[in-house]
Amino acid sequence: MQLTEASSRLGTESAFEVLAKARALEADGRTVIHLEIGEPDFDTPPHIVEAAVDALRSGQTHYVPAPGLPQLRESVVAFLERTGRLRTTPDRVVITPGAKPIMFYVMLALCQAGDEVIYPNPGFPMYESIAAFTGAVPVPLPLREENEFRIDPGELERLVTPRTRLLILNSPHNPCGSALTKADCEAIAEIAFRHDLTVLSDEVYWAIRYDGEHASVLDVDGMADRTILLDGWSKTFAMTGWRLGFAVLPEPLVEPVTRLIVNSVSCTSAFSQFAAKEALDGPFDAVDRMVAEFRSRRDLIVGELNRITGISCQVPRGAFYVFPRVFELGLPASELQERLLREAGVAALAGTSFGVHGEGYLRLSYANSTENLHAAVEAIGALVAAL
């Protein structure tokens, strides 16, 4: 069987590879603290679950419109306006089984062989993987510690060429926990206008922020006509396994993306969309409590990591990851990742899992209990002391 050349360009997520190794160790009786997987360690709020159960019992088990239930698309619009993020219309909204398909659909619709896609590095590995799969050229935009892992508009400007087709933003950011400022967004928007760039703004961690208001390029007048907003339910409502995402699209992309949905998945499951609507329309208390707990854990793990000689860690502004600097330990990040798992029983990810500019860093998810975070940092400190 001969595979296509394009299939070889698809990457993977190292988090799932490390998880598999950790599960194998656990099957042999080892104890492993999981700081590798990026999902909230909270249950989906009960009122959302009940909405899905009610939908199933009432027969919501059939095909629905490819871009999503009309009433859910209306709820997305109302939710975005109520939370001060964006004013739009339901005809611009599409619902998908998870947020990753949106990345695929947008790049398949926009990018041809030789086009360039600028993406943050370190960054979510699927940006580079999907861009390469479409035949486009992924162009890494370094996020540097000295700039709090935020995009430097000057560096972005230097990377733009006549072949640049798409700019990907992610704020709050995975893996660094950084967040763009209003000034950053205004400078990035100015570059997008001047070079006629389309922007994919990945805001799946929108609700999980700790310092100030969320800033987006969509706050800049006119950017909604050239920006795809990518969001979903996984992180905000602890619904990773439900596979629910949405996009707000510029008008020219609505029909081609809808066609791609028809050709790939037909539609998103009916009953889950009723749960999604309940999440947007219902109380937000559970989300507020989750974010408050994440803030407490953030403060704990940052403080503890900064007490370890050879490790330094900035304070994340959003999401639930820390991205500590480990250059001074003298090991490649991938080797440190392996030793932490095998010797310390801590599943973490090398910064290089998120691109070449992640060398010298680790990503740790603090979506775990306070007790486990204390134990993990203690184990990390013991391993570092023995190096």
C-alpha cells in the first residue's frame, strides 16, 4: 500500500504520545502525575449534561443542517454579543465536531501550494501540520520569552511576503499561557490591512484568563471582514469529549466551509448541539469557579517552580499551562521530558513539541489537583537536584 506524499506532512500531538507512554507505566504499577494533557479536570456542568439527555430522549438523533442548528447559531451570536466579544449574524456561524476541523476547512478553502501561512512558534502543533498538509508553506513566527511570549509586530512585519495567505493568532496561548494586549492587536490589525491578510484567530481559551479583559483583533473596526474566529465548548465548559467547536466566518468563506462540512462530516451530532446551546444560554457560575481554581493553581505552580535552581517560570495570563525555562539544566527538552516521566513519574511535554522555538522549555498543564501539583513539583525538584 503506497501512501500519498501529503499524508507524510501531517504531524501529531505529542501530548497523546506521552499519555500513551504514561498509561503503559501505570499498567506496570507505576504512579504517574499527568501534566501533559490539555483539558480541564472538571466535569461538564450538570445542566448541560441534562440538556443532552433530554435531547436524546426527545428523539434528537437525526441529521441536522450542515452549518448547525439555527437555534444554536443564534445562541452563539447572542453569547458573543453579551460577553462583549463580537457583533455578528447567525449566517456567519458554523458548528463543527471540535475546533480542529475549522483549521482544516479554512486552510483547505484558502491555501494553495506555495502559499505561506504565518503561525506562532511555539504554538499548537496542528497549525504547522495542517498548513503543510494543504501544500502551503508554514512560516514560524517566534514567540520570545523577553516579550512575554507575545507576538512582536515588527517581527511579524518582516515575515510577510507577497505569498502570505493566512496569519494565525492564538490568545490566550497554548503552550505559553501568554495573552495579546490591545496595543498588540491594533498593530497586528494594521499589518493585516496593509498586506491584505486573512487572519485565523484561535480563541478557544478566551474564558480562561486572569489579568484584565480579553483582547482580540476582532476588536479593531473592519477586522471581522478578514478574520475567522475559532472557538468552542471544550475548554470553557469542560466539554473536550463532546467535540464541539464553532467559527464565525467572513461572508465569502461561509459557503465553501459549509460545503467542506457536507463532504467530510455531514453535520455535528444533533443532541450535542442542544447541550451546546444550554451551555451558552445557561448559568456561567461553573466556569467562573473553574477559572478561580485555575488561578489558584497557577500561582502555586509558578511559585514552586521558581524555587527550583535552574528553572524559571513566567506568570501565565490565560489558559492552564506554564512554560518554564529549563535551558540552564543543560539537557535537551526532549531528554528532560523522558527523564521526568521515567525517573520522576511526571508526564510533561518538551517545548519542542510545539515547534523549534520551544527548545529549552517545558509545558506543564496545571489542570490537576493542588495535591498532585505539589507532588509533581517536588518530584521535578528532586530530579533536577540529582542532575
